[in-house]
Amino acid sequence: MGAKYRAGGLDDPEDEAGEDAATEDAPERRMAEVDAAGHGERLDRWLTGLAPEFSRNHLQSLIERGCVAVDGRALQKAAHKLRAGQRVEVELQPTDESRAFRAEAMVLDLAFEDEHLLVVDKPAGLVVHPAAGNWSGTLMNGLLAHHPAAAGLPRAGIVHRLDKDTSGLMVVGKTLEAVTALTRQIAAREVHREYLALAWGRVDEAFVVEKALRRDPVSRVKMAVAPANLGKPARTDVFPLGVGLVENGGQGRPVSAVHCVLHTGRTHQIRVHLMHSGHPLLADALYGGAPALGLARQALHAARLGFTHPITGEAITLAAPLPADMAAAWAQVGAAGLPD
């Protein structure tokens, strides 16, 4: 069982920034008078001259948030026409993207940690790395709080990812040497990853899905099976662990508990391979898996992780128990656990 740490919390001895950090982060304020050339110009367009390092979209968002005042009165209309002689003041709040690489207090469930690397048991719902729509509250933000030196590493030491709604084990490097070695192990397919999943349909025998994957040509948020010459090779081995029935319209619909072993680590690989095989994951709305057994997210958990310690050479194998939501659903199917 891993230890739980509050990253960057009040009890963290490394969190010594205090009020100095708040002062340092205070946004810059700029003020200027509208000259004759700016008479009649839209407020948002005029601001691009006052703060050219920001995009017009970001300046429009500052106007909407009440960060811009004309003659001392906050205006929230980007199309407002200015008059010569008016004084404009803007509070230059940083963009969301610029604030993404910041430490944020977060509880991390660590299955392993030493001075070179850590393995975190990621909960479902946690985004791994900042991106559009999720510029804060990510695992990366928590890692920066837990291990401040991560700020000097590529992606804060993150060498592989799990989908937002997939739970389970991830290894993270804490030094550049460890990050480089772990990245090479992953590229060489030397990192062993096993998952537990609940899928629609009856799976009575083991099978292998070896289908190339690429970005879905219709929906950019999805991946899809592709011809070998158009996609990246991907292989998933699937083993049955049990079958249960879920009440569906007065009839029992089979649900299978399966053990998946990855040979490659493509985006959404297990989700797409199982869907392609006629067994979409429970509650995986993106790939056609209807919800059931109380699950509100795709029924996928990274249950076992094996790799060679990049510094000591030790073989490390770790396992993470099913989180509460999947454990409850798993019990309803009455399936076996992760095999030895």
C-alpha cells in the first residue's frame, strides 16, 4: 500500500515562499492616454498596442473579467469605442497557459519513491498534464509541489500518461538521468504494464488484438484502428477473469472482467482495441460503452507496473488495488483478481 503525501501543503517544510510569493505574483498594471490616432478605436484592438505581448483573445478575456478601466470605470465590452484623451488602465493577469507550470497543493498516493523516481497511483478524474481546458489542478502541478526540482525536468519528469478517467500506476522520473533512462525503456517496450477492465459482452477465451492506431479522421478527440501503413503498431493481449450479467431492459446482458497486457502504449489503446473487438469498456462514452454497475467513468485501471530501476538496475514490480468505484463494480461481476 502506498503512502499518501500532501504535496506543497502547509506542513511541507519545502513550502517557504509565503507572502513573498504572493507579492511576486502580483499582476502588472499599465496605464496610458488615448491619443488622436486611437480616437474611435475598439478597446480590445487599442489594448494590443499597450500590451503587445498578449493575444487579442486574452485581452478580451481581461476586459470581460473587469480588469480594464477607462477613466476610472471598469468596462466589460471589448467593442467599446475610445475617445482621445481618455485614460485606460489594465491589470495584466497572466494567461492560463503561463500559469500551468506551477506547484499546487495536492494529495499524492505514492506506491514507491526514492531520490531518483516515484510511482504514483493516479485517481480517476485527475488530468496528468496541463492542456486546453485543464491549465491547473493536474498531476504535473502536484508533482511540482511535492518535488520542486521537477521544474527543471522535461514535463516535470512525466514519462508516460494515463487518460483522465483511467486510474492506476504511473512512473515519474525525479532526475534527468532517470527521466532519460525511463523514456528509453518505454521506447524499447521494456516497461511492463497490466490493466484490469470491465467490458461489455462475453469474453470466455484469451485473445490478442494487434491493430495499428491513428487519430480518428472524423473526430480529433478519438483514436481509431487503421491500416498498418497509416497508423502506429499496437498490440494488446486480453485474458478473461470472469463474466457476470447486468440487468438491461428485463434481460441479462453479459459483462466481462478482463486482464489486459500492453505491448505498446498508444493513446487510448485498450479502449479502442476492446471496442474494435466488440467489447467496449463500461461507461466509456467516447467509444460507445454504456454506463453500468454504478460506474461514471471508463472501467479501466492500471493495476501492475514493472520496470528496471534506471540507477540501481533493480527489477521493480508494483501493483495497485482497484479503487472503490471499480472494486464495487468488480464485486458485482464476481470476477477473479489480478493474476500472479
